[in-house]
Amino acid sequence: MSIWLQVLIGLPIGYLIATLAESFFHRNIQHAGARLRKFWMRYPRLFKPFLRAFYSHHTIHHARTYRRDFVTQFQSKEEQEALDRIMPPGWRERIKHEEYGLTMKGVSGVLLFLLPVLPCVPLLFWLTGPWVTAGTLIPLLIVYPLMSKWIHPLLHHAHEDIVHKATPLEAWLLKTAYMKAVVRGHYLHHRYIHCNYNLLLGGDFLFGVHRKSSAKDREDMARIGLPMD
């Protein structure tokens, strides 16, 4: 089998692992339940990255920002400053640097994000060999983190506004049916929390945590300028 064919075979394998990992770890780390967080607190040094990920994502990004609607991070400068004052001092600057859970900054942020899936790499190498593994790394270690680092901030805008402000590549991506489905799914995740964890679509369907929009959901999405087709 040729090298390029092996790489091509690896691409859907990597995508499948990435979408399943995103749905699972988003649900169980960034929205971890009270029992799991209580266990983490017993070993705070070991689980500090998970505790901070939960606080930054669930508490800050979901509960303390975008409180008015999906496209308004803060309603005023005073609201932002009030949030800054109550965040833990040891985490405050990093969370602000990451735009209050909206993106990741620096190599360390990406590596911490990838930490739960990194053990898959040597296992894939052992099972499939170097070239299939090379194919899996493109969606697993490149596309997967880029969706959270680069695409996620673009989702929290009225569609036409961000398309006109975006780069040509970003505008093209945002106009695709795939990305429009990502926006709508992410809106429902913010509205209902315990569903639609994926930015890489697929894993939520397989885990049974995908939620379809209702007529009221679609009405509210249209009101704030999210894409409906």
C-alpha cells in the first residue's frame, strides 16, 4: 500500500477519534459534574489543569459571560471589570489572556488542551504504523485544537457581521453548510449546556447527546443574526 493511501486512510480515523474525544472530554472536564470535581480537589496539584479548564470554560465562558445573548460577551466595561475582580488571582491573567474562555493562547494552552488525547498517538503508531498515524495527526493534533483556538471566537458573532470582518479564508469557512451547522449546534450548547459539545461534528450523535433546535430556538437564533440555512 502506498504511503499517500495510508495517510488518506488515517484522516477519517483521526477525525473520528478527535470528534469522540472532543464530545467526551468537553462534557467530562469542561462541564465536569460535582462528584468528579470533588475528586480533583483532593489532588489539586495533579488535576490543576482540569480544575482551571472547568472554571475558565463552564464558570467564566458559560455562566459569567454571554449572559445577555450568544453574541454579546459583556454588556458593559463595568461588567467586565466586576468579573475581573472576583476571578482567582492565580488564574485571572491567563483567563483574560484567553479572552475569558473564548480561545487558547500560546503553545502551553494548546498542549494542555491536547493533553487528554496525546496517549492516543503512540497507541495509533503501534496499531497502524507510521503513515496511517501521520494521517490521523492532521485532524487530531491540528484541526481539533484549531477549532477551539481559531474558529470558536468566530462563532459568537452575528453571521453577516463576522463574515464581512473576517479574512477571505474565514469568510469562506463560515459560509459552508458545515460551519453553519457548527454555529447552530454551539448556540444550543450555550442555551442548554448538556448537549452539542462538538465543534468537530459527529461525536455528539454517537454518544447520544446531540440536540436539534426547536421552532423557538430557530426564532431566537434568527433574531441575533445566526445563520439559518
